[in-house]
Amino acid sequence: MSKATLQRGVQILKEQIDAPTAAYFSSCVHCGMCAEACLFYTETGDPAYTPINKLEPMRRLWEQEYTLVGRIKKLIGLSQPITDEELGEWSDLVYHACSLCGRCSMVCPVGNDISYMIRNIREGISAAGHAPEGLIGATTRAVEIGSPMGITLHALQTQARNIKESSGLEIPFDQEGVDYLVLLSSMEVINFPEYLEAIARIFKQAGKSWTISSEAFEATNSGIQIGTSDIARELVSRVVEAAEKFKVNTVISPECGHAYTAIRWDGPNLMGRRFPFRVKHIIEVLDELRAEGLLKVEGIEDSCMTFHDPCQLVRKGGVIEQPRNLLNMVATNFVEMEDHGAMNWCCGAGGGVSAIEEAADIRLKAFNRKKSQLDQLQVDTLVTACANCRIQLEEGLEENDMEIPVVGLTEMLADHLVEDQP
Amino acid sequence: MNSAEFLLWVRGPGLNIAMAIFIIGMLIRLLEIFMLGRKRNLAELRGNGVSAGLRTIFTRSAPPDKNSLRRSIFTYVAGYSFHIGLLVVIFLLTPHIQLLQSLLGFAWPALPTPVVDLFTVIAMISLMALLWRRLTHPVVRYLSTSQDYLIWAATFLPLLTGYMSYHHLWFPYSWLLGVHILTAEFLLILFPFTRLTHAFTLIISRWYTGMMAGEKGVAS
């Protein structure tokens, strides 16, 4: 990465402006509807958090560089150049108060994909040196250690040994010619070790072979969150190299939202080539196993459950039906939140927000949206399929004295697995 | 200049100048957008981007769901009635069709003028409601710039002067008609250089958003 300066930030930001961006800025009529779709606005009432406002420096740059009138204004000194302070100020808006959830892009009446642009403005702000400390730290650890939370291979191997000791299940590392390359998120390794055991049991029952790569086990991509494509590319390339080395058909993204987006959609574009393997979210894979009759479960949960849709899965990933199909295998009392599926509300911590310490207050305020959704339902259990959502949901519920356990869907299914007869 | 000379000018050279600026300006704007291009998507596609893009051009005119409609009900109602009123007035009033026929070479049936008059009133009331919202709603007020007020006035004036001409209000008809045409020309001249471009570019925006979503197999 080159040295962060305003000049570099502006240059990088300029490079982000493409035809869709120009069409979007030409179309916005300042109607304010995007604010109503954004939980950072609805839960704070601060108009600065209106999604389209988070793009103001980028809009001005577009006007100054790519429109006739803007260029004339610039020539005769009528336009305001972008300043370093301004980018610093906007850093709070685009990193602390945006989880890239994409809800604003669904409601904009002129059809602007606002979150697409916020993802891109982050490239410029980070190149100018205004990315939040927390994300810089996570990104540095991801590059140097291989995981944004600093999880080493050794820690993962220890966990694999523990699983072997307690359940007898082998966690395969670096196997060639298997069906799946399984990726994990650090959050899971640290907080939800049950996930790894769950997939080991499910794949064993389904008769699928799989492996973890000791060089590329981390699925999350801080480069995407902070908005530095060079780093995002480096992190994705580790996974691609491992998948090609082990000649797998499918790479499985873990219960994480942005990791899926990073590898499934951004990955090939970052690498500049198509992948010789497919990328699926674990929930997609499990639903395929279900459809093929390879996922055999027993026992039914009769407690009242609802599902929190990870934004990156529903609005960016198109994985909406699959978790519901799976839940209905083991739950009889499944209810939907008022806004669910494509119009779900974010947990408040996606898109890197959870890695930013200074954003803790606003992140918990944003959780109030989820709280009011849950208050309407009075469920016994909250199921989700993203470790990052899960941490935020647990923290938000605790903060609000709500005693609702949060469960990962994969683990819940593993708990109901029909044990193979020897 | 008497009223006849004035009317002659706005109908002749004035209109030509305005139309030229509008057409050339919009062509430049569209060129500016498309010349920026866009990177090819190399990810394995899950759906057809083209059909989703085309579909979104139309579907985005409606709110995505009931709750989003409820949250922005004022903007939806006022926005719809303004746009419908405006489009009816522009395209279904006999003299407007005659003008467009002289430019395009073909015509279409008009609505009875008193009906169009009603739509004019609806458009003006809606536009005033939207201005009131712009001045009072914290978000819209925060977002608004001087350009938003300028294009509000530029849109309101042709409606008002058209209404006044039809009802022969306060001023001699020929002057009113001349001023009405002049305000419409002012709107045309502002068009390519302001947010008024949304009337055309929203098709491009919806297309790109719909296409990118369709390739991922997600809703748009």
C-alpha cells in the first residue's frame, strides 16, 4: 500500500466513479426516502446519517471531474475542493454508521444502489488515511497473521484436537481431491467452536469429503470492509490458491455474511479471472444436502423461533429460502419478523462496524431496530447464520435485558442429526 | 416590445434556443455517464441481469413493500400525484400536443382541457406539499441545496402561468401565454444541468441496479 495522503485518496476515489455511480448521482432528487430505510437514521434521528449524504464528497468529486458544468465551475474557482478534514469527518459516516446492509438501495425510488457507492467511497477514504483504527488493526492482522482477530493456525489445530478428543471426529487439514474446501471465520473459531464440530458431523453423515487449508482457513476479508482492493485481492488469492491446490469443486463460506460476498461476488472481480470452482454459503450447501436427502434429522423443536436474515445473504447473496427450508425440518413453531427476507433489518454491526471500538455506542443504538422487531414476536429462540450478527445480537439482547438465546442454524441442524448406525 | 412581438420571439427563436440547449445538454450528460463505463463482472452469475434490469426500470416505480410505503407515505402520495399531474399536463393538453406534433411529426388524442386543468391543480398542490416537506422535514431540509429550490420554482412556474393563462387571471392573455412559454423554456434550459436530469437518468440507474442484482439472483 502506498502512503496515505489526501492526494492519493482523491485519486483512488476518482477511480471508483463508474457509469452506474454517475447515473446515480444524476438521478438523486434529495427525497430523503433512503433515510427511512437506514437503521442508523431511524434509531438516532440524525439526518447526517441519511445514506445518500454519506456520499457527498464522492458526489462533489464526480461533479467536478466528470460533468461539463462541474469542470467549468472548477476552472473558474467556483467549486469546493475535497479537503482532508472533510474525508476524516465522512469516515465516521461511512464506517461507523453504515453496515453496507443495502436496505437503502432497495427503497430508492430512482433506483440508486447507494450501498454499492458506500462500499466504493471507503476505498478513497481509506487511501487518504482515514479508515478507523479498529479496521486498520484487523486488516493488518489479516495480512500478517492470516486472521483479523489474530487467530493462528495453532489455535485452530488445538480446537481440532479438542473436537477429536471429545467426539472422535477427525478435522481434515490439507487434503487433496476432496469435495469441499471449508473456510471459517475467526469469530467462529473464538466464540462458536460448535460450528466446526457441527459441519464435521453433517458432512460425515452426508458422505462428503472436505478439508481445511492450513494456509487459508480464514473466510472473512477485512480488505473488503475497510475498502482496500489490493488487500482484499491478497486475502482472496490465498483462498483461491488453496482451492486450486487441493482441486476442490466447491469452496464453502462459513456462517458469515460479508465473507460470502467477498469470495462469491467480489473475489473473481478482484482477481480479474473466473474461478475454476464454485463458491457457496454453508446454508446453500446444507439446503442442497437436504434436497438430495443427505441431511437426515430427527426430533422437533417446539419452542417459538424466528430467523434473523444476515443482510449479505438476503440482499447481496440471494440466500433467502434455504435457511427457511432447513429450519422447517426441525422447528414446528417458526415465525417471521415483520420485515424479513429481502427487506430485513440489519443487526447493526455488519460491514466492519463490529471491528470499530468507537462505533460501539451507535452499534448498540442501531440494535434497537432489531429489538423492536423481536418485541413484537416474543420468541424463545433467535436463529441466524452469521457469526458476526450473532455476537451483536447476543450483546444487544444482553444490553436490553432480553433473555433470548441466539443459535447458529448449522449447529442447530447438527444437534438434530440422525446418528449413523455402526 | 409589445405582447405580439414577445409571443413571436418566445415561440420562435426562444423555443429553438431552449430546445437546442436541452437536447445537446442532455446528450452530453448521457455521454458523460456512459463514457465512464463499468468493469465486467467475472463472478459466476446466478440469474439473468438483462431481464432483471429491464424489469426494475418499471418495478422501482412502486414501493418495495408495505412497511417502506408506510414509512414514506407522504413522499409517495405527493410524489405520485405531482408526477402524474405533470405528465398529464405536458403530454395530454391539446396545445402541447400540437407543439409536439410540429416537432415530432405525429400526434395523439388529448384529454378535455377542463380535465387537464384539474391535473394542473393537483400537480401544483402536490408540488407545494413537497416544498413544505422540503422546508420542514429534518432529513429533506438537511439534504436540500439551493438547486433543489431553484428546480422547484422552475417546475412550478410553467404550471402556474399555464393555469393563469387558461383562466385569464389578472393579466392580458397574450402576455400570460408568452410568459408561460418563457418559463417552460427556462425549465428546458435548466434541465440538463440540474437534478431535473433524473427524469431520464433514473432509467439508467434502475437498469444498472436491477442488472447487478439480477446477476446475483437477488431482489431489486
